Amino acid sequence: MNKKLLIVTILLLLFVSVLSACSDNEANSDNPDATTLTFWNRLPELTTHFDTFIDQFEEEYPDIAIDMETLGASGNQQYQTAIKNDELPDIFVTANVTSLQNLVEQDLLHNLNDLIEGDVKEKFYPGVWSENFTNMGDDIYQLPLNSGKSSVLMYYNKDVLETYGISEDQIPATWEELKQIGTEIYDQSGGSVYGLIMGAEATWLSDMTINQMATNITPEVHSSIDLARQINFQTGNPDFVNDGNIETIEYLKDLMDENVLAPASIEYNEPTAIANFAAGKSAFYFDGNWGGSVLVNGESGPGFNNWGVAPMPTKDGGAYYSDMLAKEGLMVSNHTEHWEEVQIFLNYFIEHGYEDVIIKSGAHEPPIDIEVTEAPFEQYAEINKINGANSIATPDIYKRNTNTISFIQDYHGALSYSVGSILAGYLQGEIEDPTSELEKAQEEAQQAFNTAVEEHEVEQPDFVFDDWVPFEPYTSE
């Protein structure tokens, strides 16, 4: 390169650098005096829509800037460190590393009563207000992001069903029907397509699946993995060794033995399982209600649209319990220096965010009644319909005795077993007798339960609800 050409090249590079710097400065200096609110988002499925929403908010309120960070795999550690050092951001999606009660007792959360009162509160479904999740008594500390209705659903691949001559009227509702159709598909495909795929490597998802299926058989054992895990609301004690758990685990193993459940399900996490389902490797797939938004996403998911959704098959085709807890929401640091600006942002979210973030993402149902004029994808309404049908009110142990909040935290912390991990071991051949493992889990859980009773102002009868009729909405009135 001659000297003249070198000089021209250097000048061009400098010119481009200056233009780039000017562009960056222009983009970041619309209002250098704007108040910046820090915001931690723990839900990756909402990131894209939060980004767009924040741009829209900043355009309307140029004096306020939102600095959002979507937390990755180290999110729990970030929360723990921030809680320990009293360095929580101005606004954050639920810090799920500890209980709401603990955050309130540490004076870390800003009370939201002034924000959510009167006509504003009446916009929300009554069921979203739950002790230790959104509020402590009459004091609200979390603005719910969704209705709390959450369940494992059965997704079906329409391409696969059409290939093997199965109509949507034949979608299985019982265990036997699922086994029969799965066997037919495996045989007709020469073993290249299975009836069912699961992401069993994600034991938390297997926990949800088993707990939910089991409530059809043993409804008195609470289905939530976040609340009274495996506690029987008729006996008031832990109950791992129940017919629901045993029969569900044995059934899933039988599906694998009969070539209905893909053996690779043992190794699949949630994204891998959903990718294989979309690729036509199975007719059916178990996942949470958020699975639909992943399926249709062409960037973070497979971008697959030709699917349907149905309730989870049960032993007799009857009802089951799914979660109804508004666990995810927006919290505010009690030490924010910008409470006025925070209120403006949260009010704007109440007015616009449920439609622009929650509905448009398609991952959840909003906690308020909004007419969906443009669904994020075709199956969105059906997912919410199924969730609603199986989200039936159950007894609230926290409302009966708030001391059970710290009790449950200690009880959960002492459990090393889960039904999901027992299923994984059984499918992998590492466990020969799941009932024996459930008995070990039962012994451990009972010991943890008894210890927690001694250490908290809680009694075993706090978990007994004689007035509860399973599958009828519970009310303490």
C-alpha cells in the first residue's frame, strides 16, 4: 500500500469512527438530564416485548429513562447478592430466591398500596391477590404480571397426525388412549416417530407434569411445586407415597417401555424437546402454557405454527388441578430514590403493558380482563381456556396462618427428593423400584416437616382442611 493510499484509508477510518461516535451520542443524549430507573427482568420470554414497551414509554416520557437488564443463568446469584448488600434495582421482576415475607421483613420492598387502590385494584381478577406472593395482609408489594394460571398442557403436531390418519377429534383424553395412538404412530412410522416427547432432563418440568397428573387420582395432595409440596390437605402431613404419584410414574415408564415415549426424552431439556416435536419426531409433547409462545417464535424457538393444544390426559380422562398463583410480578426497591418516576412507569404499565408485553408475548394470560383483539398466535385463546378450566381454588395455608410462610421455606429447603428426579432415575434405569424411592422421600419429608413444626409457630392441624371438597372451588367464607 503506497503512502497516499494509506493516508486516505486512515482518514476514512477516522471519519467512520467520528460518525459512529456522533450517532451513539445522539442516540443516548436525547435528554442527558433524564432520571434513569434500573430494571431487572428475570423472564427471557418477555425481553423483546419489554424492549419495545420501554422505547414507547421513553418516547412519551422523555424525562425518564429505563435501564433494563435481562438476567441470565446467574440471575439467582445476582438477586442474592443484591438482597444481602441492599442493592436491589429500582424495579425488578420477582426475586424468587426468597419469600415475599422475608423481603418485607428486611425492609427491602416498597409498599404499592398507593399505586394499586380503588378502581385500579378492581381491574384485576380477585384470584391474583395471594398471601406471600402479591401481598402481606392488606399491603400489596407486587404488581402481578399474569393471572397466575399455569399448567402443563399437551401440544399436538398436526402434520404428524395428518400423516398417520388421526383426526383432531381423536386427540387422547385418557392414559389408555394416549398409549394406543402412540403405539399406532410408532408402528406405522417404522419406529421413526414416537407418540410423545418430554423434556425429562428438566426435572422441575417433570415435577409439574407428575404433580398435575397425580391430582386426578389423589386430588387431596397439593399440586404446586412452589407452595405446599406433596402435603396432603386431608391428613395435614407430607404424602409422597400416594396412588397418584406411584401410578403416574409407572405409567410414564410403561409408555417408554412400549415405545410411545421417546427414549431420548431422558436427555432432552425443554428447548431440545420442543425442537424435536416441531420437527415431527413425535405427535404429542408435554410443556407449560408458555410453550406455545416458544413454538411460534422463529428466533428463540423453532418457528412452528401447525400445532394444537389439549388438556393433559389423565387416567380416567377427568379433571386435574393446575397452579393458580400469581408468582411473577414487578417489585420496587424500598430504597429507590425515584419513587415518583417509578409510579409513572408502573401506572403506564398497568395502562398499556398487559396488552403490549404480556398478551403480545403470548407466554401468559394477563391478570386483568382485556379483550384480545389481535391474538399473538392462533392457539393463544385455547391455551388460556384450558388453564382457566383447571385452575380451581384450593385452600390457602398462608392465609390461615402466616407463620406457615417461613415454615414452608424451611420445609422445602430440607427436601432432597422430588417426584421429577425419581422419574428421571426410573427412566434411566438407575432406580428399579420407584415406590421404595418415594418411601425414602416420604421419610425425609416427614422429618423435615416435624422439625419445621418445632421451629415455627405452626401446628400440623394448620394443614388440615376438613371443609374442602376436591375439584370444588374452595372458599373459607
